[in-house]
Amino acid sequence: MERIDISAGFSIHDYRTKLKLLHDDGDTRTLENRAELGCPSCGRAFTRLFVTENATASFDAPPERPFCLARTEAKLLLLAH
């Protein structure tokens, strides 16, 4: 299983054929994992990926499943399993 590599940052464009964009408001993006990509934190496949460059983010409800966080210099990634 290919794992998302964040060692040099993260660009959605590097994985554009494997992730489906579900939401983009300019500040945050939510994507669906369509190719069983592995999480950069734990290596397991994830279902959803939330990406933001903002310093903070709020959610109406916490994920009801396990999740991992990964941080690059510019982005925060939340991966729901």
C-alpha cells in the first residue's frame, strides 16, 4: 500500500488521481481516499482526509471513528479511518 509522504510537505496534486475532492472552501479541503492510500501517521488505509493551512480548525462534531493527525510546515492533515 502506498503511504502518503509528508517529508517534503503535502500537495493534493501529488495524489490527485487517488483522492476525490469533496469540499473546498479556499481555506479547508475534504477528500475521499479512492485508492487505499496509507496514512502518513500509522500506515493504515483511511477513508477521509481533511487538510487546512489555517492555524486553527473547528468541527461541529468529533469523528465517530479513529483518526490520525499529521503536520507539515504549512498544513495540518486529519485522517479519518
